[in-house]
Amino acid sequence: MKNLFACQHLALSAIQHAKGGHVGMALGASPILYTLWTKHIQFNPNCPKWINRDRLVMSAGHGSMALYPILHFAGLITKQEMLHHKYGQVNTSSHPEYAPNNFIDASTGPLGQGLGMAVGMALTQRVLAAEFKALSPKLFDHFTYVVVGDGDLQEGVSYEVAHLAGVYQLNKLIVLHDSNRVQMDSVVRDVSLENLQTRFTNMGWNYLETSDAVADIDAAIEQAKKSDKPTFIEVHTTIAKNTTLEDQPAGHWFIPTDKDFARFNSNTKTNFTPFEYPQTVYDFFHKQVIARQAKPVQAYKELLEKLKDKPLYTKFINWTENDYQALYLNQLDERKVAQTNAATRNYLKDFLGQINNSNSNLYCLNADVARSCNIKLGDDNLHTNPHSRNIQVGIREFGMSTIMNGMALHGGVKVMGGTFLAFADYSKPAIRLGALMNLPTFYVYTHDSYQVGGDGPTHQPYDQLPMLRAIENVQVWRPCDEKETAAGVNYGLLSQDQTNVLILTRQALPSLEQSDSVQTLKGGYIISNRKQPDVIVAASGSEVQLALQLEQALNEQQLKTRVVSVPNINMLLSQPQSYLQQLFDPNSVLLTLEASASMEWYALAKYVKKHTHLGAFSFGESNDGQVVYEHKGFNVTNLLKLIKTLKS
């Protein structure tokens, strides 16, 4: 037990040095992390993101200090990093932060999402094992472990993803619950009457229960590994164990005092000095955590050497190295669409059809709206075909998005998912977390404006685009026709470290001769030009056709007009100033159009003489889509009035 106590003492020391932290779980969950790392987790110390490693997600991210001491004693985190817990060190941040070269498998902290990402990882292991079974069944033979707290299990998303794990029988998924029955402001019995055994067994899981003794946890994990179902292990722990705030809500977060160290030393019969530990502790963790990996890592290396000449090996390399250039470059032909002058969602179906082949590693998830959004590859699904690229998730938008993050974190797949734009709100927390981790997830949201029509204001989005565009590292595309749609799809498929969102229409839009898929990648470009224009009209998506109609009316009034298509406003604003000055004339007035509440358009005002913007800043109504659209001001008559005011 001395080595476990050393981990707990180091956690106390680092938290005290940081002037406070989540002591409760750092001490209470320590036996869980200790057991996992010294007896079970397989990884490659020289390759943190080794494709066949076991994954570990600290869904209860505030318990990070139950993990960091183990990594320190194993030589994977430095003493300096431990001394700077919470202050400028990504490897010892307050909540775990994923990086390409560290031993953290997911950024966590927003409770519940870690469990969803773990489900995504286990699901990816399942589909990749099936895809490459003919090459070798040992290529993807690993477990996904996730440590959850009481708070994780109270978040609604935990129900969404746990249910799906049961549906797909993800037997390589093992959840360990730090069941201390105490929360930050309350005890669990005050806010939950749930029987966890009933909950998880009803969802198709294997349920186990154990004490926090290392031998008991180890035995439970061994039993879980033999299950044909995902396993939930409830580990009965004690919050802030061996401190003055043991088993109290106040033990969740506090600054350890000398009394806490005295209590800890007395109860554990140890007398460690903060940040100074016997060499025997380091030797133990090197043997149990690092040296233990030599045999499985070498066996995998030898396996790959034997497979190099096999037909599937190149595909395996392209997939596992996320070589999107090899997989998707020059795969789309914008000219090959079933019908022009169509809804932009229809073009997605055409373009996905062009890459629906065995070399593509794209998997499609959708919230039970595949036929409406066209987010699918072929007509089968994972239930009927283990090689299918379509994964049904039911009406679980938030859960779907956390699973997408987990799939991207696992690696080896490209993942696309989506629903109607009005319901992007459900996914926002997961989109934000994925963007923070630089994940190349790909979202498609259709039914993009008031023109949804008869479904009414609940389904007519206007406030979602600002939300999506406000998130750093998210590229939002709103194309006006098939060429711009092709550009957005292509960019999203090739993206290595950005989240992409494609916004598509339900209503038909005209195919424009002047549109340009290459220029689309600048975020905006001139789609109809007049030199020294009196008026410039800039718009995105379905408003581009309205801008061109306005141009015609203005020309009849002898006003020279330029139209700029802006499929990606943030990308346009990131272009060099010299390019923006080519599009926008300082002697012209500018009208910008978009049926959303986005405010980015006002950033273009400085490039012109005068500017006004027509956006959407109120709920829609139950009526024909075009009627609602025009009632909100999106009609040529109203736009002419705006131009007249602008010119006066």
C-alpha cells in the first residue's frame, strides 16, 4: 500500500502547492487509477497515441490528481510539471487536457461528456476490428476504461450514451464509478433515488460492485474483461479519504492544511516529505507501468512487420495515420450531381455517393434523420452489416456529438453527424469541447432558415449560426449551390485539426454559373462583378440568389452593383486585408444579407463608405416558408428601401 499512499500524498502536496484543488476525488479514486495503471492498462511509453493502446477517459475530470501522480512516478510527467499543477502546464492542468504528444486520451471536465467519448472510442474499436479482421484480429484488440463520478451519471447525456453502448454491446468498454455518495453541495441521496444496478442492467450492461481495495478492484476488472457486454463497476470509495474533511461535501475542493497531512500520515502510517519520495516508489511504478509494456508493444511491432505485404496493409496505414489526403483528395466531382437547381442537402447525398467505397474511412451518425439530412453512405447500417458506415444513434443529438468526439480521438476514422440546424443547440457543448481538442469532426445541419416553413418557429433556426461561429477552431460553411457545397464537403473531409460545420437548405436553390468551388475556400469572392460599383451586396447560402435578384433591380435603376458570395464569413475575415479590399470598394455602400442573427457581417463596414445589414433577429411563424422569409424582410422590395436609405 506504500506506493498507493505515495500517490495520494503527492496529490495532496501538489494541490496544496497550487493553493487548492479537487482533493476529494484525487484521494478517493486513487485506488481505481492505481489498479488500472499497475495491472491492466496497455500502452506504448514511446508512442503516446499508439493505435492499439487501451484508452482511459477521466470523465470526472476534476479527479485528475488521482492520475497525475501515477504518471509522474512512472516517468511520464516531470516533477516540475507536478509543481505547476493548474498553472501553465498542459500535462498537469486542473482538468485533463488532450494533446497529441501526452498520455491523456480526452479533455474532460464538463461532466457526462467523458462517458460519451469513451463510448465513441469503444465503438470505433468495434468497427475497426471488423473492418481489418481479415488482415489480423489482433490489430484492434484493446479496452476503453472510463472513470466516472456521481455527477457524470446525473447528466442526461450519460443516459443517452450508456443506452447506445448497451444497444451495440460494446464489451470492450469498462466503466469504473467512483461511488463516494457525496457531492459538492449535497449527498447523492438528496438528489437521486436511482438504483444503478437496475439502470445499467436494463440498458444491456453487466453490473459489478466492489470495495476500494486494490485486490477487489483488480478482480472486478478481470471479470469485466470476460463479459460479452459493456461493464459498469461501482467502486465504493470515500471522498477526501484520510483528511479532516473525509466523507463531507466540503471535501470536494479545498486547500489541504498541516492538519490534513498529519491526519493522512497517521492513518496511513507514512511520513513522506512533499515532492520527495523514495527511489523504491519510482522503481515500482517503472516496473509495473512501463516495463510491463515491453512484451505487448514488441509483439504488435512484429505483427505489423508480418503484415506489410498483405493487400489491406496500405489501407490500414492510411486509416490509422489519418491520411485524409490519400483518402479524399480529388475524390469529389462537383459536376456529377443527380439534379441541378436543387436543395443543397441533395448535393450532400450526391457527393457522399462518390466516396462510398471501401477505401473511405468515413462513418456517418445521425439523430434519426438520415432521410431528411442525407447523412448516410449506402442503405445498410451497423446492425445489419458490421462493415456498414452508418451508425444509428436514435434521437440523441448531444450523445451523438460526444460519441463523434470519442471516435475522432480514437483515430482511424473520419466521422460525420448532424440533424436539423434548429437542434444544433443540443450538440453545442460537445462541438465546443471537440474544437478545443482540435478534432476534425464534421457536422451537417440542414433546414437552415425561415424557409423551413410549415414546421413552425420551433424548427426555423435563426440564432444557431452565431453560436457555431463564435466557437474558436470551428469552420462554418453555408453554401449557395452545388459548387460551394462540394468545396465545403471537400474541406471538411480533408481537415486534420478543425471542426467543420456544413449548413444546408431544404428548399431548392438555383445553380449559379458564376459560383466557384476554388474561390469558396477563401470564405468569400465576387460572384457578379461591376467595376467601381455604387452598391455591393454580400450574402451567404440562400440569400445569394436574393442578392442577385436585387442586383437586377438595381441595374434597372442605373446603380452599378457587385455581388459577393460569402459561404464562410469567418474565413473571409481571416484573409489578408489586401484581398478584402479587392472585394469591397471604399467608395461603395454595402448591404449584407443573411437569415440569421450573426453579427460578424458588421466587421466588413470598415472597407466601404456606408454599411447596413439585414439579418434575422426574431422567431419565425407557422406558415409557408417563402411567406415567412419575405415577411421577415427578405424580399427585393424591402431591400430596395434599405439601399435607398443607405444611399441617402
